Amino acid sequence: MSEMAGAAKVLGEATIVNPNDVRGVAEAIKEALSLPDEEKVRRMRAMQSRLQRYDVVRWATDFLDALATVKKAQFQLRTRRLTGEGKTKMINAYSKSSARLILLDYDGTLVPFADTQEEARPDRGLLRLLDALALEPRNEVVIISGRPKEVLEEWFAERAVGLVAEHGAWIKEKGKEWSPIQPLQNGWKKEIRPILELYADRTPGSFVEEKSSSLVWHYRKADPELGSVRAKELSDTLSHFAADTDLGVLEGNKVIEIKNASINKGRVALKWTPKKRWEFILAIGHDTTDEDLFAALPKSGFTVKVGIGASRAAYYLDSPTEIRRLLDELVGHDTHSSGAR
């Protein structure tokens, strides 16, 4: 049975194959034909028994129950969308505050996801927006990214912003040099890299990236179905390997990253929040790496997730376009208040 077939998740006793792997299919057929008759009967009876219990009526009932759950979740999410009263509350708090901390994820938050680094480069409109935010004396702006520090340095060196690279491994406060959040220990990489390279070989279009504090498997350009199957396999493999170690496995948008678990965006928040008595804190992010950031902030802070999904964030917006529009509104209120003064 093809690993891409939905039934493969239910009929686990079947011999599961990747239909794109001709040699693998041939070997699987040979293996199946070579099984003892008792084993063939045992497997077939187990699958038949499962299908008798989980028939079309039960499947349809479960499907409709799941659909009702999704609709309920959608209703709850609509109440968390940053519009109306919630947005007014945020803008009023921003306008009245004299010390503001603004923590911004980059990919998927300020810019859409891109296939190449060049496509993800900040455009002129974004740079003007960041300058307008960062040059306001009451603001401290920090860009927190999973990208290497060399890339962030190239893109934002001329901006009056703080920078955080590799999800918190490297920090550069405004006007200062880069420094690691903790001493980097990478002895584990030699054991993990062959695993990631094996999955890159088995998944056309995927590749492995090495950062100073982590290893990343990217599968954005892989076949969506095969990439999804391989990502689940790899995540399970890495999670098993990381058990009882100081390593953590992060599943992002078409990426799986393994790194020291103690390095996260929550520690980044704790680096900035004690610096002064902030009257306004805003954090915006899009994936699981940002949940530590949201959790580390005081309840008075405003947290926004990009996209629909379970999150510790109090609000959500749909896209980087809406995030930029929100930041533009905040800048507009600064311009308006400056004119009034």
C-alpha cells in the first residue's frame, strides 16, 4: 500500500511503500510474498477486524463531529481577530505610552514566506516602515528571526533596531555588537546531520541548512504530499533521538529544526523586558517558535499571531500585509500626535 494513501494510516499491517521508489516497491513485494502463511492470515484478519469496527457509518460520524469542532473553533477564532474593540484598545495604549517595546518576527510576519533568501529580502516599503517605528524616541524595536546573524546584519545593519538571530541564539542590541545568548555546544551535530541528509536524499527538493546553533531540514520545494509524510517521519525520529537530551525539535512552516532547547524566543523577551518600565509591549509572530515569546511577556502586553491556529497570542491577523497595515496605523498615530504637539 502506498504511504501516500489515507488508508495507510489505518491499515498498518499492510506492507507500506513509496510508489516513487521502484526498487523499494519490488523489494516490498518480494518481502510480502515471502511471509509465512500464518503471518499473512494474521495481518489480513487484523485489518479486516479493524475495518468491521471502523465502518463507513462510524467514519462519517467522526468526520461530521470533527467538522462541528472546526466550526466551533472558527467561531472562537473570529472573536480573537484584531479588529474593533481589541484594535482600538491597542492603539489607545500605544498612543498614551511613553516607553514601548515592539518585538517582531520576520519571515511569515513582516514578509511572506519565500523560496529563496533573495526573495525574502526586505523591500523599501518595509524598511521605511521599520525606520518610522524605530526612530520614534519612545519605541524600541527588535526583529527576531530564525535566519543567521550574517543575513540580518546585511539587511538591517543601517537600521536603529535590535536584532535576534537563529530564534534567540545570537543577540545584537541597538548600537552594540553580536553576542551569543549562551555558550554554543554543537557536538551533537555530527550525529544528527547524517539523519537529515538521509531525508534530504529521500525527498527531492528538500535540503539541509546548518546554522551556528542548529540544523534545519527544509522541504518547501518538495512534493507537498511526500514532504508531509517525510516531515512526520523525521520529526518522530528526531524526537526519539532528542529524548533525555538538551535538544529540542521545532516544526515550522515547511521546516524542521533541531537545536538546544534552552535557546528560544522566551529568553529573548527576558533579555529586553527588564531593561526599563515598558508601558506598552507588542509581540507579533507566526509559528511555534513564537509561543515561548508570547508566554514570557506580561499579561498587559499585546500578542498577535499571523494566521489561524492554536496559540498563546491574544489576537490574530491573517497575513503579513495586515501586520504591516497595523504597524502603519501605529506610526500614523505617532505622526498625528507629533503634529498636535
